[in-house]
Amino acid sequence: MNVWLFSLLFACFYIRGFESFCYTSMPVWKMSDFGTGITYCKHKDLLLRPGSVLKTADCMRCTCTENGMSCCGEGLKAGTFGLPPKCKMVEDNCKAYAVLKENERMDCFTKKPVEFGN
């Protein structure tokens, strides 16, 4: 089911004209007082251990590995969207929704009410 859902979402974003926004950063290496080294990722003033996933209030999702950190936008920060002229994007809790300009509660493509928060 998850593979099918992912494929469907990918196709929808591909057809609608979606570009993602991501960036990467190099890892930070620190030596402990006892002579052992550890790799961290740094996001603003926060140090993350490899394997950590951080979701920020400003709609970024960052993943830390031994090779560094990758952060990608979610919702409207995910990138640019190509929509028909009668539609626009709105955001609710870091999720982007394509809605009609004349009625922000109606889905741009299905013309059905949008279930925000789902």
C-alpha cells in the first residue's frame, strides 16, 4: 500500500510541476576529553548525532548521517509548484494544498472540500 501511495503522490507532483528544495552540509567532527572522536551534524546552534531526524517549526526536515546533513523543505518550502491559473497553493501545518483561488477550501483538481490537517 505504501509503495502504491508513494507512486501516486510522485506522479501527481511530477505531472503538476513540482521542484524540491534541499540543501546539504558537511559533518562536524569533535574530539572528546577522553580522546575519542564523534561526528555530528549542525543545524543552527543544535548538534545532532548521526541517525537523527529533525523536523523544524519552519517546515524543514533534516536527516543527519556520518556523511553530513541533508535538509529538505516541506509544504510550501518544498519548492515551486506549477498550477492552473485558477489555483494557488496554501499551507497548513507544513503541508501544501492546491486550492481554488475563489474558494481556498476547495481542492484545485477534484473540486471537493479539502480536509486540512490530514
